[in-house]
Amino acid sequence: GAVAARRQPLVAGVRPAVVPLSFAQSRLWFLDQLHGSSPVYNLAEVLRLDGRLDADALGDALADVVGRHESLRTLFAAPDGIAQQVVIPIERADFGWQIVDATGWPAARLGEAIDSEAGQLFDLSTQIPLRAKLFTLADEEHVLVVVVHHIAADGWSIGPLMGDLALAYARRCAGQAPDWEPLAVQYVDYALWQRAQL
């Protein structure tokens, strides 16, 4: 039988000046260029939060998660026609955080607002691929809407994001930053590794 080619282990390495896209990202980027932005690639997580909530701590926790995962603060630019990943610092990563007073809204109006948020397009070259908004229905009733573009959620699902968010929120409520270990590898490392295999 044929001998399987030995794969290099996936580790964080030196990054080139221009970081290429992974194959899955390239496909999505190409479709985005060809057809324009589409809400079809938006992944929306809608969480109903009951009980007391510290909205400021939640906003800080979201920033913690975006800081931890480079893929959530990556722009996709093509200055010379060659698509590249540009990871921006957390200080510049605007995820559109807003706290909306939705007290007394009928269900239909809230539903429309959530759908509108979920369907809002991302400009991948200027906007990070994550947005979040909190709707306050009552003192102890909120709805959190987190929208991620599939180009960022290719490396990992929305599940780990929510796990990290819960952990960061608990720490922020206690007045502390999350004390997690930095990720050993980021999505950029994966994309570079994937291309090096060929």
C-alpha cells in the first residue's frame, strides 16, 4: 500500500508578513467577492438570560473572548488582489456592542429586531466577523444576540465561544479578568500549517 505522507505537527510558528487564508476561508471569501455579502453565512446565537445580569461585565467578557480568539478579530483584505488575514489588536476590534432597552416590546417587535441583527451583513475587509447586542426586556430578563460570520467560525464552533464567554463573565462579575492560558495555536497557525502540508 501507499505510504501516507507524514504530516508536520500543528504548532505556532513564525508568521509571514502576508498571512494567507485557509482553504475554507478562501472559498467563503471568493463567494463574498463574487456575489457580495450574504446573511446565509451568518451564524446567530440567541440566548435568553433570566435572572440578575451585569451588562457591563458581559460587554467586558465579550471583549475578553474576542481578545483570546484571533479569528474573531481578523479582517480579510486584498490590497494587491491577494486575500490575506489581518489580525487586529483588541483595542481596535469593534464588535458593535449595544445594550438596547426593549422594555415592554411585544414579542413580534423583539423577533424582528433579532432577525434584523442576525441578518445584518458583514463587510469582511473592514469589520471583524463578530457582533453582539443585548436586549433588556426587564430587570431580570435579557436576550443576548451574538452573530459570527462563518469565515471566523470555520476553525471552531460557537460552542467553545459560549463556554469562554460564560467563564469570562463569571470572572468579570467578580471584578477580575479571566485567568485562562493563552491559546497554544490560533487559526492563522492552522491556515499556515494547512498550506505547508501541500
